[in-house]
Amino acid sequence: MFEPELEVLSRDKIAALQLDKLKRIVHHAHANVDHYKRSFAAAGVTPDQLESLEDLVRFPFTVKNDLREGYPFGMFAVPREEVIRLHASSGTTGKPTVVGYTREDLEVWSGLMARSLACAGARPGDIVHNAYGYGLFTGGLGAHYGGERLGCTVTPVSGGFTERQIVLLKDFGARVLLATPSYALNIAEVAEQEGVDLRGGALSVGIFGAEPWSESLRRELDERLGIRAVDIYGLSEILGPGVASECIEARDGLHGWEDCFLFEVIDPESGQPLPLGEAGELVITTLAKWAQPVIRYRTRDITRLNPEPCRCGRSHLRIMRITGRNDDMLIIRGVNLYPSQIEAVLLERPNIAPHYQLVVQHEGTMDTLTIEVETKGEVAAGGHDKISADIQSHIKGRLGLTCRVIVLPPGDVPRSQGKAVRVRDLRGKA
Ligand code: DLL
């Protein structure tokens, strides 16, 4: 998978490769997984009816609940002994979802992750500081094997012990930092508090993903760490990190690796495919995953696909910045919004630190939103009211929502060590 010529295939060649792989994987899933036998039969389709890529829309979606219902190994398409690695989602809302990989799947994964890291600016020989969590989460090990495959020296630091992270970053001379964007920010802040300047040293590239983030946060991370921050995307059900990556040249959307995945965007309400370029829910089919093939997986992630050529020369479609997940969307008094839209407004305000939490409550007959933000330094008496009014009016102007703003002193919003918790939804808990 880590062959540069695969990144510049002509669109015709990509389509031919996809069709060939799609036929094989759909047959494999149907022949070996009860769930697909049942769901294809219910939709009245058989793998033989797949004659062109366009025929895929006749096949049913797979949703997270299908994976849960198969817990633990019901979605495997190979004998369990051939599965040599297991990962699982945290399972905060019910049973975890288990994902399995054959030896060949792990080869593909590390190849795609090596490709993603290289695309994002990592180079063979770099020291790569990997602060993605190791364990059942796919971030740590996925990035680890990708870095080794690329020929980097990988430091498997995992998340947490932030002071130690800073010592290691500095002493080892890491050129690349891998972390969630919110944890990267935490690292930047602790370094500043400790009087360690990470700018101007070896550190040059940050490859950040696993949660939604904004262009404003990218600018903040570029500036405070003295790096170029690049977006990387993936999800455990489909592979883990390495499904798509921005290129360091353009940093304008994530190249989705179409030789291994087929991407669609659908209307989340009707489930109908949308014309290329329109925003909706991303649906992914795996083309090269044998332990657990996934056909038309509804990711819940909201984005659009960009077919415009990228100036880096790669031919794969770009998945534009993921604004949020369907299930993270807040609906407050009829206004639909994602936490990342609020982040974008907050980070443009002067004196506001990039740490925030959104508290949603049900008061009387109404849902209310309270934004807890932090100032960058101490604020003079009376200053808090001014800041709060300024934010309120910008949220109202940009997003059309009246909210409450609580301005907290520096350090009072909880810091992230992995995926940040942005929303405290207290509805139904009063
Ligand atoms: O977060 C895999 C990963 C690890 C990606 C490290 C990138 C870096 P899950 O824990 O299964 O897997 O969570 C997947 O996280 O459906 C998105 O909602 C969100 N997500 C991942 N990357 C991005 C990103 C890993 N770059 C879920 N931007 C996905 C926005 C992202 N959201």
C-alpha cells in the first residue's frame, strides 16, 4: 500500500481497481458473515448484481448497531484464529464494537498509515513522538506501525504525563508530533507554563486527528508549537487512523485513499446519495479488509467530497474537514450546530483561550446553551461582563443562537489527554 504510484493513479484506473476489489469484498462478506446474508436478502440483492460501481447504491447500509449486535466476533469473515489483532471502541453507550484484523489487514493498515504520515509531512528517519493513546483505541498502535513502516524512529509515549512528554519531545529532538488536536494544545500550554519553548527546535509537523477541530485551532497550534498542523482521519470500524490524510503542501482537505475504500456522501435523513461535492453523511466501504469487511458503513461524520485536483498532484478525492458527527449535533431551540462551529467563533475573539465546554440544559420548557470559556490572562474588574457580552453577540450573529457565557479564569476548563469532552448534556438529568 505504501507505493507512491498508487497515490497518483488516473481516475479511470482508480475506478477499475475499486470495482475489481469491491466485487471480491462483497462476495467475501456475503459468503462468510450471517449479517450480510440477511441484510442483502432483505434488500433483495445478491453480490452477482454488482456489475458497476453505481450498483453499490442498491446494497444496504451497515450501521454501528449492526456491529454491536454481532458482539464480539459475529462480524468476522474469517476463522477467529486468522484474526491476529483485536481493537474495540470505548463502549460509552452500550456494548463496545470489536474490530479484528488478519495479518494481511495489518499490512494494509500500516502501509496506509505510512502513506498518510508521509503525505502529512513525516519523512523516513524522523523521530516521531506518538501521543495517541495505546491500547484498545486504534490511534496509538495504528500510528506506531505506520511510523515504523515509513522508516521513522517512533517513541510510543501514549497520552498523559504531559510534563514528561515535553522533556522527551525536546531531548529526543522529535520532528513530528502525533496527538489529538486538543491534547496537542494541552502539551503546548504545559510547555509554556514550564518555560520550555518548543518553537524553533526540531519539531516541525503535527499530525492531528481523532476528533473534530477548526481552522482557528490549526492556526493556534501552528503558532504555539512552531509547526505545520495537518489533519488525519479514520475510524476503528473501518480501519483506524489512516483512512484519509491532508497533504502538507495544501492542507486543504484529506486525501481519502480510494484504492482501499469507496466513499459516498448521503443525505442523513433520506439515506439517498448526494451529488459529488454536496455536504452530508460520509459512507465508507472497505475494499481491502478481510477479517471484517464493512459494506456501506454510515460513519455519522458530516463532510463533503472534493473532486478538484489538489496542488500536491495526488488524484484521490478529498474529504473536506469533518465539521462534526450527526450524533454530536446540538439542536437548541431549533438551531442546529456543531461544537466545532462554536470553537471557530471563540478562537477569533481576543483574550479567549482555546479551551471550552458547552453545557446543554433543559430549563422550564426550553433547552439552553451555556458556553464555559477561559480568558488568556487575568482580567480587570468588570472585564468578564464585557467578554461575555462580546461572545454572546458573535455567537448570535454567526450561528443565530442566544446563549449564556461563563468566563472562567485561566486553567479552569478541564484539559484533554485524548479526545476532548466538549459537551456536557444535562438534559433529562435535572
Ligand atoms: O479516532 C481513529 C483515529 C486515531 C483517527 C488517530 C485519527 C487519528 P475512533 O475512536 O473509532 O477512531 O473514532 C472515530 O472520530 O468517526 C470521527 O467522528 C472522529 N474523527 C476521527 N478523525 C477525525 C478528524 C479514531 N480528523 C471518529 N476530524 C470518527 C474530525 C474525526 N473527526
